Amino acid sequence: MNKKIFKASLILILALGLTSASFAQGRQTGTISGTVVDSEGNFLPGCTVTLSGPRLIGTKSYVTSDTGKFRFPSVAPGRDYELRVELPGFKTSIRKGLIVSVARATTLKVELEITTLEEEVTVVAASPVVDIQTSKVSVSYNADFIASIPMNRDLYGIQNSIPGAVSEGVDYRRTSSILGGTVRSNLYQLDGVPMNDPATFYPMANINVDVYEEIEFGVGSLPAEVGQADSVVVNIVTKSGGNRFSGNISAYFTGDSLVNDLISAEDMEAVGVNAPRSFKDYKDGSLSFGGPVIKDRAWFFLNGRRLIWERANPETYDIRLAKINLREWTFSEAEKQHFDIEHEEWLGFGKLTFQLTDNIRYMGMYHWNNIYEPVYQNRTSNSYTFANTISWEYENTHTTTHQINWVLNQNTFVDVRGSYVYRHFPILLRPEYAERYFVYDREEQVRWGNSYYGDDYLRKKALASFAVTHFKDDFLGASHEIKFGGEFEHTIYALDRYKDANPYYTYWRDYNAGNKYYYSTGGERGRLRVRPFGPRGTVWKYDNTRRFSGFVQDSIVKGKLAINVGLRIDYGYQYEPEQTRPDMIDLYSVGPEFMNPALDATPTLLLHALNDQYHNDDGIDFNQTSAFDAITTPYKKIVEFTTLSPRIGLVYDLFGDGKTALKASFSRYYEPIWSAKYNAANIMSGTAMNWYWYDLNSNGFMDLPVSDGRYGSPVQAQYIDDTGDQYRLTSYDVQDPDFAYYPTDLKPPYMHEFILGVDHELIRDFRLGLQFIYKINKNIVEDVDTNNGYDPTATDDQGNLIWLPYDFTDPGWDGEWGTDDDQEMTVYGLADGAPTRTYMGANPPEAKRTYTAIIMTFDKRMSNGWQLQGSILYSAFKGNASPTYGSTEGESSLFDNPNTMINSYGRVAFDRPLQIKLIGSVMLPGDIVFTGYFQHRSGSAWRRTISRVYFPSSIDTQDTYDDVAPETLGTRRNAPYTMLDIRVEKSFTFGDFGKLSLYIDAFNLAGRSGYNVSQNPNPYIWPYRDPPEIDLDSDYGDITSAYGSRSFRIGAKFAF
């Protein structure tokens, strides 16, 4: 009776799931299926087939169908499964050593021999390595393989080992471009929980490698159940415990004594750089324990991990700051110091797996991590001194999921899941510097004084989902695996971006020379920039999303041919709740650093004057409200998309023996809605406001505006000084509460993917693969200047050109006019009478990215004392829309003006034509294991640029200069990257007490080292002068940093 009530309740939950369901989890289990025949190939119905194994709670038994078929759906991934097949009058067949992988079908053919005795035949089976039922392209690592690799114990290192992965180089984000995707194209799942941050779409947490049972990277031909990814799905299945108590304790360490810089200290001092990036200290301890709560009924698994490290920082801000001749500023010892990066982290994990009934299993999981960094690693650079840095103040991320798996019979099972993720991520200003100015000196390229701003982030994600899988044999002449499901997701993204009481940025053209005129020395034109943020807690802005999805898919198998078809529908939108902002200006306690001291009595007077000028500027849309004014915005939807994603794949078992499969597929993937991409519409905390400051009276101070300014003036008398200066706003954000930043016909970005390939079992346990991949991105979202556009031939209502052309001679690489590398170019300046720039989101038709690759992959399971994983890839990644982190927010400069379109199409940032990755282990006598990890890839693409082409006075433009690229991206390449890391492991077994393993890892064994040199001249040029003049970038030709250290890491692990 109780079982019936429970099942009825579960059906009710499932029904509710149809209206409130969520994220289509990638499958966390695999399948074992097959056919039982006699020695003449006749089907044997009525056989009892029993499955057992260390990852299975209890045993499972089914009876073969009329056609001799059996199936065990929803089997946890793992090794050493045993299959027992029995039928009276036949020898019992026992197949041991079966391997089940995530989202894969292990297909078997079992032959029974007739006998008059009770006999058993035991076979150590070879598990298939070629999947002949699905067209999906994937790479899988089990826990043992992950533990053997000499790399950082982090998802990031594992991710970058797969084919086509190119690291962005920002460790804390763990972002990579994989096989032509952007750094935000990858979906991360932990036991089915999507771990992508709802705002930025990189992983929300450092998912602890010590809890992985298996990790699968779906890199192509993804089924319809997988959404919210337009490149790769990373599917992590965690450990669950077992029927016996077991655990392990591990520790890893490195320090100064185990690190050897490959460039001498004397050489580094001679060229003015700091020591290369390397771990000065690394301590990593982990404890795992699992076992039965109730044997054959309920299991638990627990893990705790502590990670502390300190990393040498090679950046040269301290050397640059030392070149500043102090006048107005006095630097403390803290500001002048060279600092390294320190990191502290706690990770915790718990999981309960409970077989509620013979057919119903519950799984509950909780993951936690906590991070502190006294210097936030993402706010450092060669130009940032200590005062520009901020601290990562104890981030907390909590993740939990709860799942019911109901196996109705061997042909049908149901998954219902609910999940919740909470992340509080405060990166805060240093209070001792919070009242100071942010200062930048262009000549020495160094910053000091204060940081850009502080951020207090809060992200929440709630999810629910259901999926039903049904296997139907001999339906319409074929076998089918039909799956359908529904999903719901709700996210909240809250941000308090703050600047305390000093919102100003000071820009020097040359601090040591006292030159305040950042834009033009001769024209006495400087820069006034303000971030209109208040003290912490003044404004929280919200960008939330909702998504409803459904999918249906079918895997059809007929003889040697398998057809995978699916369709996914997603309806999602981003919305802002009603929000309020107070008046901002009077929250500030100072004026600009260059403000005339005569105005000090009322430090915000100049900002009030500029705000009054804004309110009375007829060239500004909706000038009633500026980013400094109080405002209330109503609830509104920002973007709203409904998408259909078809998927189709073909698999042909070439020889009918399951060892060679030809595969072809087409897929459409839509980019998910992540709120930081579309939050440009949120005007609660306005973006930076920038003015040209014209020092009309040449006194070197910012005075109040004149009354008859060419570019507008205040109206109120207290804000006017007719002996003062002139200010011109360079761009603005529309502050109309009803303004729609994105047009109603905005189209969602998507990717088309085409794959052709072949997988072949070369020898037992060894799969060789060859794939051709082509991808193209369309409907890319970017902002455009809605007032002026980017067409160089566009005219205004009077027929005047909006963008004025200036023909000039590029002096080329050598920086000298009249030599062979000169070239004629045209640069465009915005006409003086054109409207002030303002931006809106759009789908520029010229935006494009394509990816083409040929990949050879090989996967040799551990057997006969060795294993190997690897790939060789040759590719071309092209476009004009960058796949980098900043550019994918859709607010890059690509379509800001005609100059950004010049030479814009080429090899993009993550183009690495040749990539080779090899990971292999060999078991040696004496319980010793040797593992090597080799990487090689082409160097990154770059091009020469011109930072400023100054216009002659005969061209009446708003700006005195503009930038342009005289070459396409990829014209030049940096040096290739080659790395070899190894591990030597020695194990000692202590009977039933456990096993002790000792490790030594050697990183950069081959000794890669060198200097980073600023190769781009990136000059300022004045082509109209006689003779023409050029001012090369102050860093050009300089050695900016060193790289190259060989380090060793020692480790120990005791498993019991």
C-alpha cells in the first residue's frame, strides 16, 4: 500500500513537472543492452539476465524478450560490472569486466551453448570502444585517469587537455574556447546541475576534482536534450560511495625550494623584469569517505578539501611606478611594493544515494566552496599598482540538487530533478584608498591612487526538470530510444557596483612632464571621466531571466544504420524588476583632481554644472535625466526569444562488427540568455561618462563652463564662468526609463555545426577517430552607434557626410615614411556637426565567425599495463567578431565606427592552427606508474595597429584622432607553445589496511622559457605635418615580463 501511495505521489510530481519543469540535464548514467542467441544465431527469449557491480546498489534482473533482447537502463558509470545470463538447458554465461560510460550504450551479443549439465562459462569481456548508436562526439575521463595526469588539480586543466581547447588564460574564470566556440559557449553540469553563472556563463564554482567519478566532454553532435550550449557540454558525474566503507586522504605540496627559474636573477634584473609566474607555495589537502548507510539500500560519500597557494607575479607595475617623479602624490610603502597572488579556498561535498524501492532511486547532493584572495587575481596587470587592486572577500557558493530516478521496467525510466545554486561574490575596494583618485599616466603606462570600482555580486539559480526515456524494439521495423522532457529555469543577478565618495579618473599625457592634456597637447585638450556610482549599498541593480524548454529525440537503429533525430524548443526572456536610484552627485565629497582650487569650497560644483549642461543639450535623446539623477524604472522585458533547434545524426556500422562506425551530423545550437550580455539595457548604474576638456584659458585647471560653449553650456548662472573652459560629452547612455536598448526584432545568436567522421577499434581497448568539423555563427549581437552608424558613405538629412575621410600614408612597420612598407590608407573622423554617440544592441549583418577543423583522436583504455589519450588537430578559426570574454558581451568596439571595420576579418584570438595533445601512462615493475603529458600548439594571432592617427585642422571632426588597424588579425603570430609535464608514482600495499601512493610531478620538464616583448609599435602619428611625425608606444621594444620555471610537486595519497 505504501509503495502504491509513493508511486502515485511520484506521478503527481511528474505531472506538475510538465508545467514547471527545467534544465535538460545531460544523462548521468549509461546503458547496457544486448541480444541473447544460441550457437546457431537463433534468438533466445525467456533468459534471466542479471547485472551486478560495485557502482550498483543491489542487483538488477530482467528477462529477454521474444527476440532475445535485454536492456539495463540508467546504469551508473563505472568498471567491473558483471552480467550473468541463465536459461535452463544452456550453459550459464558470465561476462566480467564490463565498463559503463556516461551517456553511452554498451551493446553486447551473448551466445549460449546447449548443455545437459549445470555449467558456467566465465569470460572477461572486452567492452566496446566504438559507439555505433549515437553520432555524438565526446571525450571521457574516469577518476583514475584524472588522478594520474600531471596537471593542476582543477577542472580548468582537465578541460584544456581535450581536442581544440584553447585557454583564455584567466584561471579564476576557467574559460576556454573549444572547437570554435566562444569562451562562454560551454555548459558545465555537476550531477545534472547546470553550474554556469547566470550572469557571465562561466562556471560558478571550482568543482572539486576529488569528487569526480567520470567527466564527459560532449564536443559535437549534441542531442536535443542538451540546451544552453553552442559548443561543448561538460558533464561531471560524482562519486556515490558503495557497499563497503572506503576513503582516502591526500596531500600535495610545492614551494620555493622545488621551483627553479630558468632565467637567472641577474639577467632579469638587467632587463628590468620580475621573476616568472610560478607557485612559490602550494598546499592541497583532501579527505574523502564513503560507504553504506544501509547495505544494498543507501550509500553516502563525503569530501572536504583545503587549498592554499601563493604564486609569483611577474607583472612590472612596481618598476613602472618607480619612474614617476613625485609631486602631487606621495606613495606609501604598500603602494610601492611588488605583490604576489595568494589564494585560500575551502571545498566541501556530500552525496546520498538511496534505493527507495527496487525501481526507484533518490540522489541528493550538496557542494560548497569558499574563496578569499587579498589581491583579486583578475584586477592586476603590468600597469596596476597595489592601490588599483581589490580583494576577493570570501566568496560563498552553495549548490544542491535532488533527483528521483524511476525505472518502470527495462524499457522505460523517468528522471525528475530540482536544483538550486547560490553565489555571493564580493570583490571590494581597499578602504584605505577609497577616497582617492584613480590616476593613469600614458607615458609610463602605469596607474595608481585607487581602483576602477568595487563589485558586490549576488547570483541565484533555481531549476526543475523531468525526462522520460522509453526503448521500443521492432517498432516500424526498427529499434527506438525515445526521450522527451521539459525544463524550467529562473535566475537572479544582482549587482552593487560602487565607487565610494570619489568617482573621478585622472588622465595624464605625461605625468613627469606635467602634461595634463591627454587627448592633444597642442590643442590643450584633456580628459574628464567619471563613473556615476555611489558608495557601497547605494544602488543594487537586477537582471533576471526565465526559461521554459522542451525536447523530444529518437535514436532509431535498423541493422547497421542508426539515425539520431531531435528537436528542442526554448522560450526565454530577460527582465528587470522595478528599480530605484537616488540622486548621486551630492554623495561625492570631492571634485576632479584638475579642478581649479578656487572651486574647492563646493567640490561638486563642476559636476553639477556639467549635469545642467547635459539637461539642456538638445542633441541628447531624453536629456531630462542623466546618469547622476534619481530615477525609477518600471518592470520590463529586455529580450525575449523563442527558438527551435533541430539535431540529426547518422551512424553506419561499416562491417557490422561494431568496430568501425561512419558518422555524420547537423546541429543548430542557440546561444543561451545570460544576463550580463543583455544588461546594457539596465540604466540603474550608468556607464562611465567622458568629456573632452578644452582648457580655453590655458591655466591648467578645470574651470566652470563658459556660457556660449560650442558644444553646449549650463543654463543656471551659478554654473557658468565666462573666463572658464569648454566641455564636450563624447557619448551617453539614454536614461529614459521606457527606452528599449534592444530592438523588438533582435534575433538570438546561433551556431550551425556540420560533422563528418569515422571511429575505428584499432586493437582491443583502442579507438582511433577522425573528424571533420565546420561551424558558423550567425545573428551575433553587438552594439552600434544608433545616431551615426558605421557606414563611411552615410550622410545626414542635409546630405553631408557623417564620417569625414582622411587619406594618409601608413609608415609601416619601420615607422619611416618613404620606405617600401608604406601603404595608403583612409581613416574616418566623426563630423563635428554629427550627433553625440549613443549605442544600442543589434544584429549587424557583417558580424561573422567560422571554424573548420580536421581532428585525429585516440583513446586507449588502461589495459595490458598502458593507456593513452590524445589528439592532433589542424584548424582555422576566422571572423570579425571576437570570441573573447569581453567581446562576447556584445559591447565591443567592432561596429562603433568605419575604422573598426577596416581589416577586421581574419584569424581570431583563439586561432591555433596546429594543436597536439598526448597523455599516456605505463605501468612499470615494482608498482611504479609513469605518466607524461605533452602539449604543442601554434602561437596566437596578432596584428600591428596604429593607436592614433591625428586629423589636420582642415577636417572638422569631433575627435582629434582615431585608431585603425593596417593589417588583418593573424598577419603575425607569437611563438608556438610546447610543454612537457611528467609524473612518477610509486605505490605500497598494506594488505587489508590500504594502499599508499607517493607522487612526484615535474612541470615544464623540457625547459620552455623566454621573455615577452612588446612587439607592436602602436604609434601616434601626425601624417599632415611637414615632415610627418610619429611617436611610438612607450612600451614598444621593451621586455615586459619573463616566463619559464621548472617546478616539482610532491604528493601522497592513502586509500583505505
